[in-house]
Amino acid sequence: MTAIRLDGVSKVFEGEHLAVDELSLDIADGEFMVLLGPSGCGKTTLLRMIAGLERVTAGEVWFGRTNGTRLPPKDRQVAMVFQTGALYPNRTVRENIMFPLQIAGHGDDHASSTAAGLAQILSIESVLDRMPRTLSGGQRQRVAIGRALVRRPNVFLLDEPLSNLDATMRTELRQEIGAMTRDLNVTTLYVTHDQVEALTLADRIAVMREGRIEDVGTPAQVYNDPATAFVAGFLGSPRINLLSATVRVTAHHRVALDFGAQSVSLSPTDRRSLILRHHEGAQVIVGARSNAFRVITDEDVANQLTGTLRAFEFHGQQSIAFVECGIEVVDPDRVGIAKPMHATPDVGSAAPTSLMTRVLSRVRSPRSTPQTEILPPTHRRADLVIELPANANLTRGTRIHLALDTTQIHLFDTTGHRVDRITR
């Protein structure tokens, strides 16, 4: 076992494409860390740098007290499983799992018994003498995991190992991976774009976007208390409602969030009121998950929104409704990355920047350019998505009233950062 520390790690491909941008992250000894993010955000590149398969452009990779930045892959005590478990096609399952031990000089008897023990843990003992071409996708991936773990590595890296499997097999193998890595107490870094895998497997989740980390925390922290609008939008099904609003401060210093013709108010005791009452007229993004709304019949209830039920989906134990309220919906993927509302202003460049920092600033991709305004929504319609009981008796096209629990909403500035500072 060993801890991993990434200290300002960057990767530039071909001198112009910035894949990982000065990323720092600490992974504790024996921790199961999940790197979560959309395709192209740098997750796999980061994993390959840790494994030594990609050269680090800048920064350092530490394994415990050892600087492993320039160590060759064979000296890092790292095992890696790829998206498609590549096996030796001319070797049986037993021989595939035994091979790393044989290379390390272990006798055939010891290697065979160790392979049989791992096969039992992975539920593939019945196929030990079969060839890879006769196995299912899930069995092949189990063999790849067994071959990686047989050497008892200090660090276990998995790059979207379940993405090519069907839903039932993903669930089954996901449970086995989680149980097995914790039983072995091996430091694990798991890459995925699947939020279900991240939430169910991780001790902590690092959410990545465009080569940077947007948020790090336990599954409960990043889901219930996201640091940015992007994180809030990436986690959760159905997707969170992100609504464009304007801050209005009343004569009694009460903070209201105007959505155009409709509005809701924050409680005077809400700490976000103390922040926003100094930002009259500011644009903010209101994040409200589908369960923050409640259908009501009393039109006198405070903090309610009115809309037309446009669509209704039955999901078994619940239903999902789409309500047209005339409110602009913000796409979290298009909210820019810049300084948050509560950041302290720059005080000058007291310390000179490094040569690498200047190089990286020149090769930053256009996607990384900070945005300072809420961009237009890209949804087909600007609907609120709400949860309803499965037996909800509603008809499409009817006018409905929704009470919004403002204690459950998140507030972000136009750069996508939380209005109220997040500390982990």
C-alpha cells in the first residue's frame, strides 16, 4: 500500500494541447478514489501519468515518500486495468493470471495456486482452463483484474473497466471490485464518466473538467454540497434544474431571486442572504434538484412557481414531470470557469511565474477561456424537471403550482462557483 500525491501535474501534447492543467491531488493510503468527468477531461491521461505510460510535462508524482515522476513503469509497483481487458489470446485464464508471477520469478506451483485463489474471489474458477476467446465480456474483465492484482501492487488503477459491459454485469462486477479492493486494502484510483459507479464505489470523488479538478469530497459531499454548477449538473438523475435569476433586495433587506415574472425569497436567517444582499442586481444561477419541488393546490403558499405540465414520464416508483415555467434554464456544461463572486481581488504579481506556467498559459485551449456571463440555454425547451409520486393524477397541459424549498437550493455566481464558500 502507498499514498499518492500529485503536485501541480500538467500534460501538454505536441506542444499545444493542454490535457491536464497544474492538477494537485492527495490520495490516502488504502483509499478508493474515483476520477469522474466527461470524455476528454483528462482522466485517462492523468491515470497514465501515474502509471508511467505518459511522461509528465510539469509537476511531480509521489508514491509515499518516493518521487516517482521519472521512474519507469516497472518500478512503480502499479497495476492497471484498461477499458478492454487485453489478455494473451494463446494462454488459458490460469496462465494469464499466473504470467506476472512467473515473470517475477515465482515457481509454477505457487503461481498456479495463487491464480486459483484469485479466480475463486472473482468467481471465474470454473473457466480457469478455457481460452480468452471463449469467455464473455464480464469474464474477460475479471481475468484482467485478477492478472493485475496477482502481484499485490501498491497502487491499483482502473480505466473505465465496466463501460463495455451490459447493465446487469456492470452492477455485479462493480460490487465485486469495491469489496475486493477494500479487502486487499490497496490504494485504488478508478476512472469513469458514470456517476452511479462513482457514487457507489468511491471513498472520495474528484470531479474533473478540462484538465482541472472542480471538486473533491465524499460522494455525499459532492452530491449534496457541490462546489460548482458543473458538479451539480454532472451528478444526479434526473439532472439538477439550473435557473437564471437576478438578485433583488427589498426595503427590509430581504433577498429575492427573480426569474422574470416569478420569484422566490430566501429566509433572512439564510447565510446566503447576508452575502447576496450586497449584490443587488447581480445575476446568479439557482440550482434546485427535482425533489426540491412539491405540487400544491394552495395559491397563497410562499415561494411558489406556476407553470404548465408539458410532459409526464412514469419511472416505476416515481414519475418525472417537465413543467414549462418561462424561466431560463442554464446548461452547466456551458457555464465558464473564472473567479468566484467571493474571491479576493488580485494584489499584483509579487512572485514571478515559472517558465512552464508561461508556456502552459500560451497553449491553453480555447475551451479553457473563462466565461463571465451566463450563456444561453441549449435545451430544446426551458423546462423544470420535478419528481412526483408514481400515482400522481395530473394531465398534460394543465396549470400547476410548485412550492420550492429554498433550504434545498444551491446558489452559484455566473462563473459557476458557489456564492457561499465551500470548505471540505
